[in-house]
Amino acid sequence: MSVCLLLVLLTLTANTQVSSGKSLKLLQEQWRIYTNECIQSFISTPPAAGLVCNRTFDQYVCWPDGSPGTTVNVSCPWYLPWHRKVHQGLVYRVCGADGRWAHGKNTSECEQDDPGQKQYGQILSKFRAMYTVGYSLSLAALTLALAILISFRKLHCMRNNIHMNLFGSFILRAISILIKDVLLDQMNSAQSGPHHFQGQRWVSAQTVSGCRAAMVMMQYSVMANNYWLLVEGLYLHSLLVITVFSERNYFYIYLCIGWGAPLIFVLPWMTVKYLYENEECWERNINMGYWWIIRSPILFAYLINFIIFIRIIKILMSKLKAHQMRYTDYKFRLAKSTLTLIPLLGIHAILFTFVIDESVPKESLLRLIRLFYDLLFSSFQGLLVAILYCFVNKEVQSEMLKKWKRWKLGKDIEEEYRHTHSQTPHAKSGSMAPAMTHECPETPELADTASTESQRLVTGLQNGVSWNRGRVRLQLTSDPQEGASNCSSLTEDICLEERPLNSECSAAVTETNV
């Protein structure tokens, strides 16, 4: 059992009149005293003769020298908050015949028998498994969605640029939370186990430093994610309300809000944690006033987005009514727009905004419901956003379909060319010349026309071509103009009809705009 586990048990089960911060400090101080007493006893006791299991301190209890092939028992450590209930209990550990301690130990008599606490711990373990799956799926989907939006230049517009930054904040949030959990587990495992005391302190210091850095990054990414949700709301509101809207100027403001504003709050929080609560991994909020440095700007973003959401719904209702739609169609489109905006603006978070930790006792049903709700939607929100605003987006699907058709068309033409080339008989040029001359006189103009036609067909492989009943369609896609406010594109389809060679040797070219 690790020290961190004891701290968790203390915060969940200890019934004291002092604050949780004082209880934690008291437990840590008593553990340090117990540790020093153990080390002093090792120094004062002369070493045993012969083969023995060496005395050691495994960060939980102090073990004396043990005889090989026996089971050593010691009293439960007195620093446990519930020691008065288990003061007659013992901790057991096997000393092997080779003079080495077994890896495990039996601490069942020293554990507090609290079925409610055990059930609460099992629920928290299930919650962690749930949000780990959610963040992992969101990370994979968001990475793919971001790669798609970046790779297609025609999708580079103001709206999708904001979406890409939002996807990036979701990715950063998922990565930082998963890394933080891994480092917390490493820190817990590093503090449990029979290692040398000084070496164990060095390992723990390295692990704690990395865990604190991950915690700072997690707080920044969570706040940046919420502020990019706010940017999405501000942009939608600006499109609907502002008549003259300069997207380029506003985009720089959005960048400052999304990535710059969180630094204003994370840096002071990091400073006060280092100066006044520089303990463990900074994951515990001993003084809740410091936690409000992070919480208050996030709540502010929730409220602003909720107000924007209400205004957008009112505008949508007025526009739908103006089109004089049927009532069923009106309700369907309004519900569809509302449900689509909820994950984009993070409106789900407003439900338990005012259910704060200070007002809800631990292990209460309301607190568990709020925790489940927050973890479920926060972890899977990135997956929903990636699906709604990338994978099922018609513009994205259209560009991917064009890319697929161009690739498949190129493969078909390449195979057709290889098949035709392999079936063409290799005849002497002298025997072929009369036939060609009889069919179509060989002139310099004809040679230039054939060369130009061949170059055009070869070039078409790069832009996309299709065979359809003796017709070749070349799709020449124009690059989007820089600074364009939409994601539309201009595509020119040039249809070249293959006709038999005649006395005029001409070809018809038809241009159409799609």
C-alpha cells in the first residue's frame, strides 16, 4: 500500500473537525516521524549474524531482520488515522529461505473495514476507465479530422481554421490528461515497494516534477479548450449579427483569446501552488481559493457561450418562421441545429455549473452524478465534434470524394495504357507509313496537334481523368484564392471527344463549369 493511497483514504474516510488540508499535513508529518524512528532503530540495532532478510522500510511499515523461511509480523503503523481501531492488527511478510523478502505483504488487519468507501473507490475506478476510453477515441478521431482539414487546401477558410484550432485544443487536452494519469500511477508505484530509502526519495522527486509539469499542461489545455469553444460561439454570433465582418482582423483576436487568455490565469495558479501548496502532484485543492483562479474563467466562458447559444437559437427561430415552413419541418430543423450546437459550444457543461465541490459532501449521490456527467461528456465531446464538423460535413465529404475519384481514375488510365501498349503490334515504320499517309496525310500541323493532345492527356493524369464511352474528362481544379471567406471552389471540366481520324484530323473540346 502506497503513501498516496493512504492520503486518498484519509480524504475520503477521516471524520475530523479540521480541514482536509490540515489533515493531509498532519498525516504527512506523522509519517515522516515514523520514518525517522524506523531509520534510527536500524542505526542503533547491531547487525544480525548469519543469513537473514535485511531490515528495511517499504514506505508503509518498518521491518526488522527476519529469519529465513519464516513469516515476520509487525504491528500496524501508528501514523494511520484509524490506528485506534486496528491497533491490535498485524502486518505479515514472508522471509524466503534464500534470505530475501517476498514482494507482497498482508495488510488486511490494518485496513479500515468500510464497505461504503470500498464501493466509492470501485465507482471511481469505473469512471476512470470510462473517460480513458473516451479521451482515447476522441484523440484518434480528432487527429484524423485535423489531418483531413489541413491536407485539403480548399477547406482552408475562416470557419475551418477555427475548427482546426478547436480540434488542436481537444487533442492537447486528451494527451495531457492521459499523460497526467500515467505519471500519477508511476508516482504511486514508485512510492510503494521495498526500495532503498534515499534512492526512493530521488526517484519520487523526478516523478513528482514530471507529474507537476503534466498537471500545469492539463490545466492550460482544459482552459484553452473551453476558450476555443467560446471563440466558436463568438464567431457564429458575429456572422449572424455583425453586418460588416472583417474575418482576417477578427481571426487574430480569436487566436489571442483561445491560446493567450488561459496563460493569464494558469501562470498565477502555478505560482501560488509552488509557493503555498507545493505538495505531491498539485492534484489536490487544499485551499479552494487557489482553485478558483482556474475555475472562475472557465465558468465565465460557460455563461457567455450559453447566452450566445440562446441568442443564436432565437435568430434561427425567426429565420425559419420567415420561410413559412411547415410546423414539422420547422421543429426538425430547429432541433437539428440545436443539437449540433450543443457539443460545439459546450452547452452541456452549464447543467452542473453551480454544483461546486464546497456545497456537495463527498460520496454523495449528487456528487457522483455530477462527476459521471462531466467525465462522460468531456471525454467524448471531442469525438462528437470531429464527427459533426468533419466526417459528416458535406464539404469535407465532397473534397474527399473528388480526391478518391481522381486517384481511382489515374489508376484506371494507367492500367488501360499498359494494356493497350502491351497489345500494340511492333511493326516496321516503313510498312506503317503508307497506311497512315492514306488515312491522314502527315503534315507538321498534324504532328503538333498529336503532340499537344498527348501532352494534354498525360497532364490530365495529375488533375484527374475519367473514361466514359469514348470520352475523356479532365478536371482542372483551381487553387482557392487567398483570404477567401468561404470554402467553395471552382472546377473546370474539359471534355475531349475521341473521334476517328478523318481528312481534317480535328477534335472537339467542350468546357463546362461545375
